[in-house]
Amino acid sequence: MIPDGTLPVQPPFALRARLLTPLAAGGTLHELDGLLEVDDRGRIAYAGPFVGRQPALPPETVVDLRPWVVLPGLVDLHAHLPQIPNAGVGAGLDLLTWLERYIFPLEREFDDADAAERLAPVAFRAFAAAGTTTALLYGAVFAPSLDAAFRAAEAHGIRAILGKVMMDRLTYDESIEPATILERSLRESNELCARWHGADNGRLLYAYTPRFAVSCTEEMLRESAAAARAAGAYWQTHVAEDRDEIAEVGRLFPEARDYVDVYDRVGGLGARSVLAHAVHLSDRELARLVETRTRVAHCPASNLFLASGVMPLARYLEAGLLVGLGSDVAAGPDLSIFGAMRVGAYTQNALRVVAGDPRPALGPLEWLRMGTLGGAQALGLEDAIGSLEAGKEADVIAVDPSLVSPLPDRPTDDDPTALMSRLIFRAHPAMVRAAWVRGRRLAGPPAEQRS
């Protein structure tokens, strides 16, 4: 049982619980009776068996969470902050129609600091409640709202990478003079990057964010990629999500060999670039992304929600593509990366059955790796987060496995694969009970509730 009083709110502390984590060297650590020690800097000092360990901390700082499970915090590689109120709206529409009908009008309302100050704190609590401790997010085109969103992330404690959306071929900003869009968008993005990239010792980071090739000129893509390289920041956009989108990109960029080539020609590919979706890649495009070490955010829920298609994930992984998971809210109907794992597993099984893909599907522990350490690797943060290992920052979550969707159960299951399978395929919003970043507890999960 959880002791009376609150869970730790700041380091140092230690958690006695069941531990489950991927390991950087490969494999998985699973301790039925484990101990996680967090030092006064918010770093993991120890993660391993409780028995035989003499905790370095005073006994009163050791909180017994059994039978809860402690996992690494989840990493969401792709979501849209202003779109969260429209999650679940527009199912079955094609991408371009959905954007015009539901998304651009909503993002137009995210036009100032007040709008962000109302939405962003609620959104960050919702991410934490879903178990997400790191999120790579798109904002809107309006710089004041992004500044306010960063302030909200700073106050909340989540690890966040944010970017002001950049659009100069078409835009929903009715206040801007078209001839000034490129210059103004670059200037505002540079100012935001200078202010926020690396804030709080790297907890907050910036991503230059040209929306996608349909909404950006070649000059916008090239200048934003150059600015990201100069600042050591990220560069994020969309690629090959929908067949109609791909056709439109081909019309707009007739000199490019394919969609990936549009970004390659402007210097947009590389280890600091995260491309969302990549559902429909040719062999040439896939090989080029692997060669340039470009990262991809797999968003299986939104790809089905908008009927965009099914990513051939096993083919991509076999080729060596580095892939993490994204919720893609609002096209994705919820923020849960556990949910993304579930939909991803279903779609990969469907590919094997319907399309005859002979490649093996990922198992539950492999989905855990993709949603934690895989996301950290995609961001180049694997030395800091993504697994429960000594020396890493304590971005962790506590999950109550008894709160999965109610069915007759075997709560004493000792098998880590079976445990993770329950958390994926019977995920329930209430099961995430607490989340910490650098050992500081995030507002969001209902830690004060007692089961």
C-alpha cells in the first residue's frame, strides 16, 4: 500500500516498486522488487533489486509503491499544442480537407499570449497524466502564443521542445502582409530560439517548424533549415502522410525527385531533423533518410483516423531507420503513447495478415523501447533520458497495473512481457499515478488519490 502523505515532489528520494525499463546496451531490466534512487541533482543514482541494496538515502525518503510499476517517462515525438481541443474530430476526412475544415480555424484562435496561457498549462498537465514526460510540439504561426507556451512549460516542469509553425505559401494569419511572411517568420523563430533553446539547462529546447512542403516555399524550407543548423536546434516537419498531399507536393516542386528530395535539396535532413508520419516512402526515400540519420515520428493512431495509410514499420526498422512514437493530437484522438503502441501493434499485425509482410511484428517490450529510449534516441537525448539507468536524469512515471481496463485479471503476473502487454492493450487513463522530470513531480497525474 502507498504510505500516507504525498509522493516525493523533489529530489532526493527513492522508490521501492516493480521496475521495468529498456537498457541502452540492449535488453530489458525487470525487477519485481526494485529500488530506484534519485540523488539531489535529480539524477538516477541506482536502479536495480531492492534486496541486498543498502539505500544511500535516509529510510524516510524511501517510498514503497508496490505493486505499482516504475517506467521511464514516455516520449511523444509529434503533437500539435493548439489542436488539442479538437482531438477526435474529423475522423475519416483526408488530410488536406481536415486541415481546412477543422485545424486552421482552431489554430487561428491561438493568436496571442492569452490563448496560450489558457490552453498550455492544461495541455501539459494532460501530457503528464498520460505518462508523457518529453514532448516535441508544434505551435501556431503566432510568436506571442509560443512565448507563452514556453513559459507554461517552464512553470510546469515538463521536458518540452516547441516550435512556431512557419508557413509562407499559404497561411491562416490574416493580419500579416504576404510579402513580409518569410522575413517575419524567420525573425520571430530566431528570437524564440535565442530566448528558449537550452533554457533550464536544456530541459526546454527549440524546433524550427516549417509545417510541410505544401504550405512552404523552397526559400522558407531552406532558410529555416539553415537557421536550425546555426543554432544547434531541431528542425521538424511532415512528410509522405497522405497520397493526395504527396501529389500536391509533386505539383509544387516538379524539380524534386520525390517528397523526401524536397527537404534534402534545402538541407533539411539530418540527425536533428524529425519528420512526422513517413507513411508512403519509396525505397529511395527510405534509403536517403537512413543515410542522413534523419529521424521519423510514427503516428499510427492519426494515420488511421484520417485514413492516410499504414506505415510499413517493420520494413523501415529492417532498413535501419530511427523511429519513435507520436500521438499527433489532434489527428490522433488522444495523448497516450500507450495508445499509440496499441494502434501501432494492431496495424503491424494487419500488414502481416492482409499484405503478407513476412517481417516479425514488435512485441510489447519492443514497443516500450520505441516509446521511451527510442524517442530519446530520435532526439539525441539518450544519454540523459529514456531508460532507468544510473547517471541519467530521473524522468520516470509510476503506473498502477491494477487500474487497467477492468476485466478478470492475474495481478501477480511475474512476466514482464505480460505486464507490458496489459499496459498497452488494456491501457486506462487512470493507471498513470505520478510523473517526474529530473526528480520533480509534474502536475497532472492523480498522485494524491488512493486506490
